[in-house]
Amino acid sequence: MSKGRIFTIEEKCTGCNKCIAVCPVDCANHAYHAADGSRKVKLDDEYCIHCGACMEA
């Protein structure tokens, strides 16, 4: 699976949901529980408009 310009590095994601809060596209980010039980956020490149708001957050 190829990565777009903006993507999630799962190991560095703390699951704080700040990226979801600032994203102007409701369905571009998805919160989920990782195998170890921690919360993570995954970016859906199909809906992402690559505005960079999540990166600033």
C-alpha cells in the first residue's frame, strides 16, 4: 500500500485526537484501538485534502 503526502506513523501516534479535531474533512481520519489496546488515528488518503492542518496540530 503506497503512502500519500500525509500519513500516520503508528509508532509515534499517541491517540490524542488533535488531528481529528482540526481536520476540515469529517471522514479523513479514523480513531481505532491498536493490538496492544492503545488508541491510534489512521488517515484515509482517499478523503484527505492534504491541507496540513493535522500536521500543525
